[in-house]
Amino acid sequence: MDRSAAPAATALDARGLAEAMVVARDLLARHQSAINRLNVYPVPDGDTGTNMLLTLGSVVDEVGPLESVGAGAAAMQHVCAAVAHGSLMGARGNSGVILCQVLRGLAGRLVMAPEGLVRAEEVAAGLADGAAAARQAVLRPVEGTMLSVADAAAAAAGGAARAQLGLAAVLGSAHAAAVSALWRTPEQLPVLAKAGVVDAGGAGFVLLLDAFDEVVTGETAGGLELPPEVLATLASGAGAPQSVPAAGTEGVVLRYEVMYLLDAPDEAIPAFKEVWAGVGDSIVVVGGSGLWNCHIHTDDIGAAVEAALDAGRPRDIRVTDLVEQVEEEEWVRRAETSTVDEPSGPPPVTSVVAVATGDGVRRIFRSLGVGLTIAGGQSMNPSTAEILAALEAVPAGDVVLLPNNSNIIPVAEQAALRSTKRVRVVPTRGVQEGFAALLEYDPQAPVDENAEAMTDAASRIVAGEVTRAVRAADSPVGAISAGDFIGLSRAGVESVAATLGEATCKLIDRLVGPGHEIVTMIEGEGSSVAERRKVTEWIRAEHPELSIERHSGGQPLYPFLLSVE
């Protein structure tokens, strides 16, 4: 479709701008998974769609209900302020922070529209301001990214506005140029060409333009406009390599993503950026008037945070282990979404949906009656839309939902509220609690009865897990060196050892208490026959009162998941 030929619209009011934010959020939710799959730069951690969606979600929350948005200049000021502040507070990841700056630049121009009515000239100027602000926020701009796509859209919009075309035609020109620039990104960024994809952030930016176009013309936006070869790559399951050098690091992948809000005077930010330039890469700092959203990839978490202390006061600090996230994303990318089993007996009164990592874990869940499992875990959390689709797919009208991770519980609760079915979230914080809950599941019982029994069963177990430390740290049980195995309970670090078996035995010793009868071991990637034998023989010698149950889970990152009951 030639969008530049769409019928002209006269102007966009405050209600229209707010609606465009809602449509953009919904488009990102619809295409979140595909955009995540495109994500190979700067790190193939599969979260670009998620981060852009979270950013737009914060904007929509800040704007408030559409029916409450009025008309006129005051209403436009309210919506533009909500777009600017909501995007700043909700920006996540490299892509979300850049999108934030695009939106802030756009809002800063639209707020000046006479009588609160945005016409072609203001939109073109706003796109130019947004593209320029985004490029200025990135310490080392790279072509072939969202920056290039935003520049192309702004240039085309400016040309159309100068030709005195209407609002819809200006947006159509911007959209066409953005799609063309998106398709060229593999020519500019070799890592995209190698993976057979286009830039993920650029694809998300095109959806933002789709949203404006839909509101102005009334024509429903279609799917992602991607080259046929990219669609084939996504369909084949190919895509992101497991490690991609960050720009300027000469082949070294920086381990951590650090983000925080920074309360600091504007004049302190240039010096802050200079310090950060020597600490890491993928640096984006956006904001103004004393509040900044800061993003960096680095190997030195302490230095990244200390730089903020010299400039002002950091808050809402978030640290993500990118290597761990890439590993888990690779597992989730390979995992196939479960299909719903046809029940062999009478249809269930209550179905169960569970989030699971590892083929073995998924098989166990299915054997215990789970109707559908969703791929996800500690770093790669499923979206509200993915969980909602699973809830709607299972046969029963009542559903118990097992998130099996504390990070996923809030998303699960949101999906439950939006479902057309009666859904009860049993707040399981790990697959161990999920297993325990399912032992009380009765498919013919009402959902509330199931939820109460399953919650009680999950609360009775003591859970633990063993993983490997990625950096040195202190703990209540001793110093941790990079590469050590650490045993974790819900209370924190319980054991540290140089070998997997030793750390696991020490952890079990801390978990076991009077009256415990069964220890369950779910074996994941990184466990070996020798280590498993060492642990089971130790349990028989030191805790002969315990029965041992072992399952092959295949979960990434955690060689052993443990539960004692």
C-alpha cells in the first residue's frame, strides 16, 4: 500500500496523540516476540521488543484513560508531558532509552502546536527533533540502528511538509522512508547481515509510525514489513548468534547492563558521560531538568554506579547479566511452544498453565496435568500477551496459572486480570514449588478449591538452587570468587564451594530440618554423572532419613534445582 497517497487529515488533537500511544503499545505487544528474535545488536539478548513495549506501556499508564483526555492546548500539554515523563521513567534497555528520547523530542515539538492541533509541519519538526535528540543521547552512534531509521523518517517527513502535503501524506512519506531504511540496515551493520535480520529497534520504530498512521487515516496497520529473506530467517528458527561483540570493544562482550535513574543537575551530565566513556559501551543518557535515565554495558558494575555518585543521586538501579540473559534467550528461542493435549477423559473443570524452562521440566509438568507450558525463565520472562494467549488456549473456562519465577508473578497477575476466563495465580517462585503445587491439582475441582490447595502445597516446601558465580562478591557464608558454585535459598546465599557437588551438599544440609522426608533433585545443564552420584551418596550417608527423587529437567544456568518436604 502506498501510504503517502492516503487521504489527507487536517490535524491530530490531544485525544489522537494519546490514542497513537495506545496503538503503538498494542502493536509492540503483538509483534514483541518477532522483534525480540531480530535482536542481535548490541547484544543478542532477545529483549528489544520487550523493552520498547515496557517503555510505551509506561507512557500509556502516564497518559491515563483515553476517555479522560480533553481537547485544546491544555489537553495537548497534559498528553505531551505524560509522553515525555512516562517514557523517561519507564525506559528499559538500550532500545527503550533511545525510543524514550525520540518520544521526548516529538512531544517537545507537538506541545507547541497552536490550539493543541498538530498539523503536518509540527509532526515533521517533531520527528526531526526526536531523531536528533536520540542521536545526541548515544555516546557512540552506530549506523544501521534505530538512529538511522529515525533519521530517514525525519528527512522524508520534512521534505513532504515543505511540499505542503497534508498530515497523512507526511506520515506516509516518513513511514515509507523508515521501512526502506530498515531494510538497508544489514548493509550498514555487518552483524545484522551475518544473522540474516534487520535492526530490531528500527523495526519497533516503524511500528510507532504505523500507530500514528492508523490514528490519522483510520486504516488498520498490518504486520511487520520485513524483507522476504528476514521473514524466512525468523520462520526457520535461525537468527541471533550466541555472542556478538559490542561496538568498540574489539571482540570483547561486555558482561553487564547497568541502568538507573539519576537525579543530577544538567551541567553535571557531560562530565558524567566522559567518565562512563571509559567504563563501558552502548551508553545512552536521556532526560533533562535534573532527572536522567542512564544505560551502559560494562564489566565494572561498581565504577558504573560510582560515576553517578560524583554527579548526583542514582536510584532504581538495575543490573542484568547479559551473558546469562543471552544463554537463556537461546534456550527460549529454541524451545517450541507447547500444544494443548486433547484430554483422554472428561474435559477438565480447571486447566493449568505453567511457565517452564528445560525440556525435562516441561515434560514433568505435562505429566502432572499441565495443559500448556510457556517458555520462559529468570532473564527471559514471557510477555503478558503470551501468557494471555496460553490462558485462552486451554480448554477449561477456569485456569490455574503457575508463573514459577518471582519475576513473572506480576506479569501473570496482569494477564489473569485481562483474561476472559476465571484465572487464579498460584504465586510459585520456582519450578520446585510448581511441582509441589501440581501434586494437589484436581482437574475436576473448581478453580478456587484448586488454587487454595495448590498454594498451600507450594508453601510447604523448602526450595534451593545451585548456580555458578559470574563475579567475585562477599556473602554471609564467605567470600565468593568468579567461577565458584553457590547454593541459594529464598533467604540468599547458603553455600559456596569450588565444585558443584560440594556446594550442593552444603546447601542441602542448610535446607533440611526436623520432619523433612523427601529431597527432590531436578538436574539441569552443567550437572554430570559424577557430581550427581556424589550428592546422592552424601545424602544417604548424612541424611539416611530422606528419600531421594531425581528428575532430568534440562534447565539452563542451574545444574541443580532442589526441594525438601
